[in-house]
Amino acid sequence: MPSGNRLVLAAAFACAFLSVGLPYWQIPYAQLSLPNAVWGLPLIIVACLAAVPRVVSATRFWPTVLVVGASVPAVVLARVIHDTASDSTSHNLWPFEIILGAGPGFLAAGVGALAGGLLAKRGRA
């Protein structure tokens, strides 16, 4: 993969990570409910950010889905690590939290990467 594609993918991952993480990390642990906590505008942003590498740098479909989609479970994992550092009894079912975050993340990234691929193809025609 060319270095330009890697840079665009890394930027898309970082923006998606922050767009999902900033609102998610503000939710108190007692009120946290996955996957409901990640649905909505943050996932729309993830989908849009997954379209960007496909249009800008012609990144392939699967690398885009896997890298940008991984931002959502990475946000959940960051919360688990932070919370368990202060209270080791929280997040006893953390593997399931990761899975519940991964589903919507990869779904949104797949939709975005597909739309980005269609836009790129249409732009070349």
C-alpha cells in the first residue's frame, strides 16, 4: 500500500476515533449502554470518514473498512483501560463491550467505504 494511502487511512482513523470517543467518554459509566451509546451522529461521521480514503487516495475497500471501522472498538477499549485503572471491578464483561462496539463501527465503515468507492468510480467516468 502506498504511503499516501496509509497517511489518509491514519488520519481517517484518528478523526473517527475522536468523533466517537469524545461524546462516548462523557457518558457516566452507570448510564453506559452499548451499542446504543455509539449510534447516531458519531457513526454517520465514521461512515463519511470511511468514504474519504476511497475518494481521495483510491484506497481499497477492505483496508478502509478494517482501519476506519476499528476506531469504534478502539474507543471502547480506551474507556475500558481508563476505567479499570481506577476501579478494577468495572467492565468485567469487557470482551462483549468490544464486540458490541465493533458491530456498528464496521457496519458504518462498510457503508461509507462502499459509498466512497461508488463516488470515486463515478468521478473517474
